[in-house]
Amino acid sequence: MKNCLILTVVLTLAGCASSPQDFYELPTGLSQVTDASVLACQFDKQVTTAKDKQQSHWYLWRAPMRMETRDALTQQGELWERNNHAQMFYTKLFFNEKTAVEFVPGDLAALGKSPSWPQLNSLIDPAVLGKQLLLTEEQRIGDMQVQHYRGKLQQAEIELAWLPNMQLPLRLWKKMPEEELVLTLKTCAQTLPVQPISQTELSQFRHLDYTDFGDMEDDPLVKRLEVLMGEHQHGEH
């Protein structure tokens, strides 16, 4: 079976803008956040290709042992969880299809997709800051420090406005040969009106093991999910 997966949250959320000076207003609710390890954030996401431009709301919920994202346009999401042994478990969520595709640590290792927990929680690996991505400017907006970085990661041009106190992008751009993407942080708080998936809702999904896909290629749902993940590989992010 062909490998049609790219895990979206890791360095695939980004974009393009003319200058780091083009913003700046701190997101709603940011000043009220007292614990940056537990956050609910809404981003504006824009994906531009030669054919079209797509815009959507994109959500991030993070907690010490759990991280979830959701794209309002595609109605797809990701759920990452870790246990006390630092093992990570990944679930790809398809809300329209009410299906969850589950990956155990062995699947992730075989796919070469085992990002660090800080990388997942921050949307970009903090370890690359000051190394692959070089600091170009620092500023303050109100009482919040903002650092600007620029560089290349995996052949993609990156520009980043970083909130070090939150360990989160204020804006993240990524420019690749076939597309440009941008994430802009709009709202950040301890909770948002849009909630992460509940255990009750998740229990109503059909659950599939990624390792079983090879034995289910005649299943119409599996065929559709493979197409969706293939499309995701090239532009869903």
C-alpha cells in the first residue's frame, strides 16, 4: 500500500507575507492567559497556489499530555496524546466522515514521523530558533515580547513572528515552490467557544487502525480516506 500520509501539524502550517512589520495587534484574550501550557487558540489560515486561494479558521488546543488541531474548512483534525512513558499516539480525525484513523508509536516510527512534544505544541520546533532560523529583530507589543526569525527548513522559506512567553507563533509563514501558506494567531485563551472533540463524540466515530489499511483497500471509506490524505499531502496542511 502506498504511503499517503503527511502529518499536518509539524512545519506544514505557515505562509507568506511581505514584511515582519505588516502586523501587529495582539490576539484577543492573550493578556488573560495565566498558564501557557493549557491553551485554546484560533488562527486564520491562508493557502495560496497557482490555481486558487483558500482561507479558513484553524484551531489548536494544547495541554501537557494532549494536543489537538482542527481545520474548519476541510473538517479534518489531528489528535496527539502521550503517556507517562513519553510514548506518542496519533489520531487523524475526519469529521465529515465521522472516522478516526489511529497510529500507534510503532506506526509513527515506521513512517519516520515522530516529532518532539515541544514541536507539536508550538507548531514549530523551538530547537531550530537561533539555528536554522536566525533572529532578525526583537520588539515589544504592549507587555509582550515578539521575536522575528527567518531561514529555511526542509527547502522551504520560513518567516516567523514568535511569542517566546507563549511558545507559540504570532505569525508563521512558509513559502514552497507550489504554494504559500500563512497562519495568523487571532484569539488565544484558556478556553474557546469551539471545543476540542469530546470522548462522547469520538466514541461515535468509526475507528480504523492505520496498519489495517493494506487489508482494506476495497473498502469505499478507506479508498476515500486515502484520497483525502493524498490531497492533504499536497495542500491540506
